[in-house]
Amino acid sequence: MTQVSLDVLVAEARAGKLVSFPTDTVPALAVIPEQGALIFTAKQRSQDKPLILMAARAEELWPFVRGSNSEYQIWQQIAKKYWPGALTLVLPASALVPKAMNPIDPTTIGIRVPNCAIAQKILAQTGPLATTSANLSGQPALQTMAEIEAQFPQALTLSAVECDNEIPGIGVPSTVAKWTGENWQILRQGGIKLV
């Protein structure tokens, strides 16, 4: 059994282990950013599909991106409107982003704050984590901790008891919007429509 309590999950995540927990969209596989390679290996994921940096609060994510003052204002306005929520912003990466997050193109980073109490509780204690949906690359996202446990025995999952009062995710991945320097390009349409 790889199901653990929230405290154990947090401690193991901080120690660099692969973990999984619910979010507002689909359950996540997560690891500290420097250990991003663990996710690529576990998912059999192509190196040209970067990971998403997820945090409990927007303030924890801004140091990982770089832009002009006016760009920061635009990004922060969008974040205020849609976060916490199912929107991933792909922005120019700062030097703080480990190459393991985006091995092929380390110049950008996707960032997100999930609208999920249990995910926020975990992230508040671990700091920002490299994340992706819990599934083998190209397969549908797994929806339950039992499915994740079966497919990823190396990952620690949150015990069912800890998830009891949690509203399940919507089952649709986040919308991914990339900043082009002038406006947003939608890379993946998810639950949120940018207006």
C-alpha cells in the first residue's frame, strides 16, 4: 500500500519522492521541481511536454517567471481573475526554474494555483511542486487514488480518509494559455475560457 497520511505525503514530497493528490481538475503527480525527471520516467512522457509548477498562492510563483513591469501587471490581473482555478499560464521562465521542469525548452514555465483545499494544504507545506496529470503519457487522466496507486506503485498517494470531504475534480485538465509577448495563445482548452 502506498496510501499515506497528509503529513507523510508532505514530508516525502519535500524529500524528493513522487507523490499524487487530488486537484480541482484531475489528480496530479507531483515532485519537487529539481526531481522533475521522476515524472517524465514514471509517465513515459516525451521530454518536449513540460511540467506545470503548482503552488498554494500566486505570490510563490512570480519569482519563477520574468517579464517587464507591464507584463507582470497583465499576468497578475489574469491570475487575480482566474486563480485559484483551472488555468495554467505559460510564461517566460526565470533562472530559478530547474531544467528538469522543461528539458527541451527551459525558456518557459507553466504556472497554476489549484482551487482545491487539499492540494493547497499540501502545496502550502511543500512549496511549489512540479506537476502533471496522473496517467501514462497519451492515456486518459486517472480519476481515483486507487487507479493511480495501481498504475504508479512508486508514487505515494493520499489515503482515502484524507480525501473524504474533498469535492472531486471536474475531470477536465486546466486551460493552458501561453503569453506571446502581446497576448494569450490557447495551447489547450480546458474548463476555463479566457475572455
